Amino acid sequence: METLVQPGTAPFWVALLTVIGIGVVELVSMLLGASVSALLDDSFGFHDLGHHASGDHESSLLGAWSSWLNAGGVPLLVLIVILLSAFAAFGFAIQSVALGLAGPLPALISVPGALAAAVPTTRWISRGIARIIPRDETSVLSQDEFIGLVGTVTIGPLDQGNPGSVRVKDRYDNFHALRAKAAPGHVIETGALVLIVDGADGLFQAIPAPQALDSDSNRS
């Protein structure tokens, strides 16, 4: 611990404390039926950045950089946490080694060095995480093939405002997390079963699952 609390480690402590703060905020928002991660993705159009390789996004520096860094297609908040954690870990390691040799490095040297190591590490980790978490879209199924599936609201409640998330299982028994809103006239609570009735551009509409489908889902 003494090697961590040293001059030159302030940027890395800030990054580490930011990760902890993000975790607390996300936990509280989930308990309140929302998700900071989903709101960020919607605000910055990150679903498009992660899944489309052409168009205006690709022509911009931000689009190209985000597409490369987020090759695995993980949510923006997860990507931020990975990047900050890697930055802090490499920063502490650099300063620890420097301390043992000659003394702490100035931030002008340690920060770029930690960032240079954290960026490719973030890309590598995000690709690994993407293989084990549900995706918003799939290259195997078209969006139309999700219409008619029954799922469970995991981030809600669903209304006509900000999208929530619905977990569905496709015909191959693979699970997907779909960005969804409730169809007009409906408000659907977290944990409820829903029927996907429409969708466009990666955003779906859902209604409460009819009783017959609800019973069939419970039996399966």
C-alpha cells in the first residue's frame, strides 16, 4: 500500500475512484429501475458506433476510434470501466517500478505510458467480455426474427420514454438483450413477461405477454 500512496499516482487514484463511483451509481440506478449504461448508449448512439462500419460514424474520427476500441461491442459504460481500470493498474505498476529504480515519474511521462498500455488492453478485454454477455444485435438473426418472441423485462419499467432491456431466447436457445420500449398505451414493470411486437433500427416495441403465452413460458 505504501508504494501506491506516492507522488505521481494522483491520476491513477482518480481513475480508480471513478470506477468505484460508476459502480455505485449503476447499482443504485438498477435498484431504481433504470440503467446509467443504457442511458449513455442511447445519448451517444453507441449502439450504432459498435455495430455499424459505414456511414457518417465511420467518416468521423470518433466513430473510427470507437469502432476500433469497442471491437467487441460492449456497452459504453463497461468500456469506460475497463479503460479506467486498466489505466489505473498500469499507472500504479509504472510508478511502483520507477520508485524502486530512481523515484516516481512525473505525470507527463507516467500518464501517457499508462494510457498507451491501457488502450490495447481495453480492446482485448472488451472482445473477451463480448463473447459472454448478451448482444443487442446478432449477425445470425435479422431483427424481424425477434418479432413474436416472449421475453422478460430486465431493465425497466418500459414505457414510451427511454428504452429499457428485454431478455429473450431465440430459436437456437441463445439469449439476447434487446433495447425496447413499451408500445403506446402500455407501462410494463421490471420482471414482467412481454411479447416483442415491432422493431426498427435496433429498438423494439413490447406489450405485456398475453396470458396464454405467459402460461406456455412458465411451463417451459
